[in-house]
Amino acid sequence: MALLDRSQDTLPLLLLERDRGLRDHPGQVGLPGGAQDLGDGQLWRTALREADEELGVPAAAVDPLGYAPPVEVPHTGFLIIPLVAALLRPFTPRLQRDEVESCFWMPLVTAEIVSRQVATHLGRLTTPGYLHEGHFVWGATGIIVDDLRRRLGLPVAGRPPTT
């Protein structure tokens, strides 16, 4: 879920750092979310359940706005369908420690665009992304941030979308 705090001019986006012991994407920055369970019903319910499980985001504190374009993660086969939502009221994060190392709010409007070297299944690559308080936001999460920033008329870190 791409949860935005519209009460602040910098439009902070809630992000998490994945636990370093996880099999997939250990230590990487991402959005709260995960796989759909049979009992979830619609995808937005999955996003709300996962945000609550991972970070303690109460469903009553979220206003679902719609979906951003899907992002495929080729190495793992995941397809991310980000729910964009607005924060209705503040909450105190409660981290699911076996999945989440930390969480933070990155100001979407003023995020610093940088390039960094990252370790991937293909080896070390230099990739564009965003830097905030030592956290590097890249890959699928960077693509979602690019989409949100593009919609706001802001510069983006990655390549422009193909048409």
C-alpha cells in the first residue's frame, strides 16, 4: 500500500525496511503489503490487512483512493498492484519483527534522487533511486515512487515510462 500523509506539504509516503533474514528482498525498502489470502476478497482488503499485520496501520486510519499501475518483479515473479491511500489520522507503528526491520516516512515531494550500486541476483548494478535518511529506495518500490511523483509533475529517478 502506498500510504500518503496529505496533511503535510511534503506528502510523506510510508515505507518499511524488510528484515535482513528474509528469503526474498532481505533488507530492502518497500511498501507495506504482501500476498492475497483466500479470505481477503478484494485486493484493497489485502493491502489493509498486510499494512496492519506488518506495521500496525489501523484500517480506520486509511482512505483507499485507487490503484497505481502494476509492477512486475521479474526475479521473484511477484506482481505488485499498489493501493494508493491517504492517511486519515496518525497512528503509532507496531512492527512485525520477523518481517520488518523498521519503517519511516519519506517526503514524496522533496525526496533526493541519486544513483547507487546495489547487490542483485545479476551481481552489482548501478541503479537510480531515492535517498532518505540513509535508506535507498529503488527497484519496484522506486518505480512506484516514480509513478506517484510523475503524477505530481515532479522529476523522477528512473527512466520515463514507455508508451
